[in-house]
Amino acid sequence: MLKLPKLGKNGIINIMELKGIGAGYRRKLTKVLSALKGLMTPELVSEVLGVSPQEGGRILSRWSRQGWVKRLKRGVYSPVAIDDITGELTTEDPWVVGDKLFGPGYIGGFSAVKHWDFSEQIFETVTYLTTKKVKDRHPVIGETRFHLKTIGYQKKFGTKTVWKDNVKILVSDPSKTIVDILDDPSLVGGMRIVKDIFTEYLESEFFNIKLLISYCEKIGNKTTFKRLGFLMETMGKYKEIAKYRLEQKISKGYSTFDSLMENTLIVRKWGLKVPENWKKEYDRKK
């Protein structure tokens, strides 16, 4: 365990007084922490210190062994909590980590659902919709599990800005959150959960049917209209369906209602193949 010196008069530790790390590396650590203020990679360290990426990797590896940085995944490190250095806690927020590693993109799916208070379910995985192509869609960074989905850049709309650790992060706005999970119900675990979330949205201050429909049109997947119309009909929203002519916005052919279930029955009105229990629920509401 590294022993820290006492705080100075201003309450801040002089990093140059830290024990367990050579003077040269103390200077380098100070320079890197001041310049990066967050996630560190060999490439970023090499730019700050003017060394090769290989040397940057060796430096980070040394600091990791000494306990000054924490290895999150191969080639990605974060500073230890600054209470170990300056008495000020600066543990990075998982949303910040996700945005730095996988951006450009935005927080969405269940993470956005929880942000807008549309569900009481506990879901610790951070969902991030990225415009990058990623091989591992369920990486674990530090102690946080991520769920990544690659989207086309044209789908990166309908977001709000939130601030985490003084970093600007984008999160899907309430209506876009609903459209995203209608577009891909697997983001939250299937259409039964989508319905529960949609119910909360309908009863919230954020409900905006015109915006919801415009987002469905913009996202470019006609199946979102099929799922939306079907859900609204099972919930008795007949006037809204007629007013906004949802039946005229769907595509020809049959789409899968819930890819996480067996869809064996047909609902011709909405061009959907649905599970048996959903068909029974729909028939009772007609």
C-alpha cells in the first residue's frame, strides 16, 4: 500500500512528494494526468510525453503495477480515484467511459429508459448506441458491463445533453428512447417490456404522439409503425390510430413482432407475425 504525504496548506497533495514512484515517472504522471483528465491509452500517453506508443504502453503498465492507474481493458486505463492523490474523488462515470471509448453515439436503450424514469427495473448494464463497428457487443470495462449496438449515423438524432463529471454526454430523448426500442425490442429484453415502458411513457409528461410518429418516420424502419400500431390497439388507443393514420404508414409483407419469442400467428391489419399470447391479447381488445 503506497503511503501518501500529508496535505499541504491548500489541502492539495503535491504529486512530486509521492513515495513509491521515481522522480522521472512522477513528472510524467503529473503531465499525463493534467493533460488527459480521464481515460488513457498508449497512443494518448505517447502524444503527451513525446514517446512511442510502445513506450506509452510500457509506462501505463508500470503505473498500473504500482497502483497509480487502473487497467480497464487491454490498452485502456483510468487514473486511480484522486482521493488517493489529491483528496478529491474523481472516479469516472460509466456513461463517460462508454462515450469516450465507443463514441460518437449516445446512451440509449434501458439506460435511457432508467434516466427518464420509465421503469423501476434494476439494470446495471450501460447501453450505448455507437456509430462505430465493434466486435465485442458486451464488453466489461472495469466493473461496468456495456451493451453496444452499432447504428447508422442517420439514426443519431433525437438526443438530449446531460453532464457527467463535467463531460457532455448525449442520451436519447424520451420519444426517441421509445422509437429505438420499437425499432429493436431486444435492447430492453422484448416486446412485453417495451409495452410496460410505453405505458409509462404514455402517462408521463414527455408523451408527444406527433414527435413519436415523426421519429418513426425518420428512423426509416416501417416495422416500428407496425409494432406501435399493434401496441396502441391492444391498449385501446383507437382514436389516435385513426387520427394519425398509422395503418397507412406500414409496409407490405409480414414483420416479426418480437425476435426474442416464437412468432407463429398472423395479425393482417398490422402486417405482423406475433406470439400466441399476444394474439389472444389483441383479439380481446378488438
